[in-house]
Amino acid sequence: MLDNGKITANQYKMLVLLFTIGSSILVAPTALVNDAKQDAWIATIFTVIISILLVLMYIKIYSIFPNMTLVEICELLLGKWIGKFAVALFLMYAFILSGALLREIGDFTTTQMMPDTPIDAIHIVFMGVVVMATLLGLEVIGRSSEIISLWLFILLAIYFIAILPQIKIGNLQPILGEGMKPILFGFYHFISLSYLELIVFLMIAPFVNHQKGAEKGFLVGVIIGGILLTFVVMFSILVLGVENTARQIYPSYALARKIEIGKFFQRVEVIMAGIWFLSIFYKLTISFYAFVLGLSQLFKIKDYRSITLPISMMLIVYAIAFHPNIVHFFEFVHNIWPLYSLTIGFLFPLILLGTALMKKRQRHVRGNK
């Protein structure tokens, strides 16, 4: 392995939590409400339940190969050439995910906060911070996540409490008014945005200093993140209503604008912006770290830090070249990304797990002869 840093199980849990919230806390309500209407919160709960099964599959792979990254597991199970091809597919996924997250940061900042600032400048500045974190290593990223998570919970608590006076229970009715089909569509899009991408954590799981703690932390982080996202989706519907939520690009940010307590506590959308910037920073950093580490292992590069800066420059160019505008980006996220995530985040690990269990059984049969 190319990183000697170790993180604790609690730090791993916090990273999973921040990754799960990631970009979803800002954009998931729109996608879900467009699909499932007032039942979007049900689709969120359903997705969290199914995602537990998905994470259990990841945990099973990790338990069989506790000291190996996903790249090393692929080469061991699938052989030299097929394994390298499979690794290349995964690394392409991690790179595209990183580019999409960077583009999302640029689009949000230039449309909601700094419209006169070139998006290239936003990308360069934000990517500079990500590169710095990556160069410092996983141990520093893990330690900082514990501090940031505390502030995240404080900001979320303020956000939820402040919006309580404006909720309208009637916005959730009728429950299951259009049956289960819209909920299933919502599930399909939501799981691709928040949970299938968690496969990148198989790249950093070997660096956790306690295997059982890592397995538990993975599961707990996903559950807590799912609960928080459920509240965000539910509050968006309760306050904004179905139609207003569906029309908003960033409904949870628009929701924060409606917070008003007396004449002194209002227009505090900076709270939601702060929550989102913190969570998406860690999601982008983990995705980028997984890519550069995996690329280094694939090509036998001794230190992943040597390729971090050039790869970051490529990512900045990619974020603009591949997604020329925000419309193209959202079309990609809604129509292409779910199927791509399903392939890499579900079918790919399912094949690895099946192969591992089959080889384990063959060794057991030979050992009994």
C-alpha cells in the first residue's frame, strides 16, 4: 500500500457520513420530488433500507480481504489482465465522479453566490484545497473529519429547528397517492447519487486500524447520513411544497432562505451553504484520493503524491470540457449516471464477491480431499 497513514474506526464512520450527505443534501430533494412527488420521503427511507444491504456486500468483500484495496482485490481475483481492465473501469468511475462533484461546486457557487466569478476560478481554488488535503494524507483527512462533523451536526440542528414553524403537514398528502411506481423511480435515482458511489471506500478501508470497527462504522455512517437526508427531503416538501421543490435546482438552499425568527434571524442560507461545502469537500477529496491511489497501484508508482497535482489539473479541464453548462450536467446526472453507478457500484462488487466466495469454496473442497 502506498499510504502509511492510519485512521480510526470513528474517523472512517465520519468520512462515510460526510460522503453520504455530500452533494445529495443540496440536489437530492429535486430529483426525488420530480419522481415520487409528495412520497419522496418514503422513497428516501426505502433507499436507506436497501442501501444497508448494499453496504453489507461491501463489508463482506472487505472482511475477506481486510488488508487489500479494491485495486489489489481485482488483480488477485480476476488475474493480471482482466483484473487491470476491471481496475481501469473503476478508476474511470472515480475520475468521472470527482469531475462531476467539482462541476457541481462551480455551478452552485456561480449561480447562487458569486455570479460574476468565472467558474474556472472556483474550480481552481476548491481543487487547490482538495489537493492539499490529498497530499497531507488519509490520516490528516480522517482527523479533520471528526472536527468538521461536530460543526456539521450543530449547523444541521440549527437549520432543522429554525424551519419548524413553517412546516405544513398537508403537503405530504396524499400518501401513496400514485402507488409504488413513482417511489421506485425515486429510489433508482437517489441510490445512484448517494449510496452506489460508496464503493470508493473499499480503497481506504485497509487503512482503518480496527477491522470490526471499520465494518460497524461503515454501516452506522450510512444509516445516520440516510436519516439526515430523509429529514432534508421531508422538510423541503413540508415547507416548500411539491411544486416549488420540483422547480428549484437547490431546494434545501431555497428552504434556508425562508427561515425567519423575529427580525434578527433570517436569510440564513449560508448555514445550508456551509453544510454543503463541508460535506462535498470530503466527498470530492475521498473520490480524488481513491483515484490517485488506485492509479498509483495500477501502474506501480511508489508515491501517489507525485501524480496528485497533474491529475488535479486534468480534472479541472475535464469538469469544464465534459459538462459545458449546468443543463448538460443535470441531464448527465439524471439519465446516464444512475445506470453507470449501478454497473460499477453494484454489479462490479457483486462479481468480485461471487468470484471470491467461489474460489474460497474450491480451496475448501480441495483441502478436504
